[in-house]
Amino acid sequence: GNSVTQMEGPVTLSEEAFLTINCTYTATGYPSLFWYVQYPGEGLQLLLKATKADDKGSNKGFEATYRKETTSFHLEKGSVQVSDSAVYFCALSKAAGNKLTFGGGTRVLVKP
Amino acid sequence: NAGVTQTPKFQVLKTGQSMTLQCAQDMNHNSMYWYRQDPGMGLRLIYYSASEGTTDKGEVPNGYNVSRLNKREFSLRLESAAPSQTSVYFCASGRSGTQETQYFGPGTRLLVL
């Protein structure tokens, strides 16, 4: 079946540091890939997505590239802010009904 | 637009009690979903509804039932709550298609004693 593996946290960074969160997936064919973010006390919201190989999703300074050859979708940001402290979830969608399969989530804490 | 709303925000139940979690969306989406979030396990799909009048099991449906009341509303019922159902429950909605974004509600935190 489909599965998503992402690095465990927590990841603690200083403001303006570079952030990378690794995400790899297992699925047949060409799933759509997503990064969702959950700020404290809130539901999840879409951060970015990519729907085919070599696509790059980007939003709010975050980027991720759909790499079919390595089945990866790593999230990066060049200079994090305190407001980026959140839990980040990698997910894929392939099955009928747009059912999402999530990774376990990575908590990121950015200190001033 | 309110987006996706959920009630209640927080609930404490005793083992064996029943309750219904309510979810509504005002984005005219066909598809709606119920997930549970447990530490270290991400979100897991309980049930989903691809359109009004249809529901299907997800990854962890045991102990739950759902009703797609109309296009806007999708409720989740626990008939006899168990401590293993202590979790945070999220409702989501979206358009059909694997490329489509899902929009999440704020969640219901449930504690079963």
C-alpha cells in the first residue's frame, strides 16, 4: 500500500537558519504530493503541493521538488522565522476519492 | 466563508458512552473526510464521503459510523466509546480528484476515560 516516511522531530533551529525536512514515499504510479502545516491549536492547512514528477511547489518561502527517481519530496526554507514554528506533514494522494496518506509529522521549533 | 467548522471543540466521555461529532463546510465541496490524529502517527483516515449519499471506510473505521446528511454536513458517531478512541479528530473537505487540496476544520479533542 501507499506510505509516507518523514524525519522525526523535534527540529530546533535559530531564526534565519536553513530548514530541511526529509520526506520519502512509497506508491505505485504517480501520486500527487503535499506538505501541510499545523500551527499550534489549529487544523492543518496546505503549504504547497506538486502533482507530477520534477514539479516544484513553493509558498511562503518554502519549496519542495517532486523527485520520482528518489521517491522524495523534501521541504526546504532558506531562512526560518519564529512564526514558522509548527508541525509539518508530508502526504500523498493517489487512490480514488483523493484519500490522503500522511507521514508522522515533524515538529519544528524556531527560537529567536 | 467559515470554511470547515466542527463541534464540539472538546469533549470528555466515559467508556461506553456515545456521541456524535459534527462537521459542516460551506465551500460546495463534493468530498468530505474524517481523520484522527495521534502522536507520532500523523493523521489516519477513518471514513470518507466522495459525494452526497455515499460513504466508504478508510484506514481505521472500527468503532465509528458516519452519516453524510447533505452536501454540507458529515457527522462521525462513536456508539460505545473506548479509551483507544482518545484522539484529536479532524474533518476535511475538498473537490474530487487526487490533485485537489483538502481543507481542514479546527479539530475536536476527545478524551475517553
